[in-house]
Amino acid sequence: MGKMGLIPIRLEPDKYLSFFSSCRKASPLLETDYDGTLAPFVKERDMALIPPKTKSLLKSICDAGGEVIIVSGRRPEEIYEFVGLPLEIWGCHGMEKIDRKGRSSKGYIPEEELKKLDDFSSELGYFPRGSVEKKPSGIALHWRDREEIFDMYMEVCDKLISEASERSLKVMPFNGGVEFILPYFNKGTAIKEISTLYPDASPICYLGDDTTDEDAFKEIRKIKSGVGILVSDDKKTSDANVSISRKEVDFFLDFWLNEMTPRGEDENVRR
């Protein structure tokens, strides 16, 4: 299913069924990133809504008894508002969670580590309001469609990276910015924890598009029935097993609905 650190093979829609035919479909679990995977990138982050068809497919998967978990760097409350469906959401790279009933929980980080993050936030006071996002797990600087913010970052990036390193913060570039995060949580640790909570899930599939998803791809490779799918229109190196284009996400969700959900597999719910 593809080698680590190479360009993943392109998985065409007509090959989905044969690709997953070797998986033991005991209890399929679909995990997915949000921005750039389910929702298109937009300049205004609070307008990152999923397309109606994508939302309809996700709802149908849930209605058909399918398990879906969204794993995102955003606060889970944001995703919950965007999606409006009874999905499990792991936000802040897995630090904060909302279950299908809307109940919240948060992972533990020592107080002294949180203070390091708080102290570092003053280093980003140089940037305009609205470009800096402080979260429980880290601080993100956004420059999507704002070249002047990127230029400002390049002027001081060496200093910021040094200051982050002194506070044991991880520097994580993403599509449209950079995040300085505490080392306790990433999408890989989220996938690992999810797999322990769903020990009978098979296959476990993760969709993601960005460098922040690579930790998840690495971790899901360790799972016997794990499949990492890179969502990208371009060929690029990744630890994902295979790749699909952005326009094929809905095709994949439709396949998952029909072939990988309890009622879909038995009843061909959309055919």
C-alpha cells in the first residue's frame, strides 16, 4: 500500500472497491482532516464551510451507521458549528474533543508548559490583530492571501523559531501559516489514541491534505488495517498510502457510504 516518504500512488475512483477489498470490513472507521480536505481553503477562516454535497454525504454516512471522526488543528467548537452533524471531533490536534452528543473534554498539559506557551505569545505581538490565533495547544500565525504577513514573518522567523525552541515548542508549518505548538499533542497522537478507543475498527482510514497530517499518516501505517489518503491535486512526497484529488473527496465519501457503512453495504443505500 505504498512506501513511506515517497509520492503516493494515485487512487482513481474506479479502483476504490478493489483497493479496499483486502481489508476486513469488521467495523470501518473514517477519520478526516477539515480545512483543505472537507472544506476548501478560504481567506476568512470563519467562513470555511463544507460544500452542501459533502455535508449531505457525511450526514448520510452517519445515518447509515458509519463512524466518522474529524481531526483538526482548529478548536473543536469551531468545527462543531461548521458541520452541524453528530460527529466526534478531535480539535487542537487532539487536545480537545467533542463527542457525538456535544460533550466536551480536554487533555492534560502541565501548568508550567502552558505558561511557556503564554510567555511565547508576547513574541507575536509584532503581527497585526487577526493574524495570530491562540489555542490551548499552540499559537498559529495565519498569512493566507496576506503576503504582507508572510513577509513580516520571514523578517523575524529565525528569532521566533529560536524562542520557540527555548520553550520546547514545536514549529509546524501548514498551508497558509505556521503554528508553534506544545509537543504533547499532534494528529499522530490523536490517531494512536483513537485506535485504542476503537480496537475493533477495520479498516481505519484517514484523509488529510497538509504537512500537519503527516504525523497521522505515519501513525496510521502502524495499524494493520490503517489506510492514509493524501488529498492533493499535486504530486508530493508523503507518508500516506495513496492519494486522491480534491474534487474526488465527494466520490470517496459516496463510495464509503455505499460500501463501508453497515446499512450501505447491505442495502446499497444510494444505488
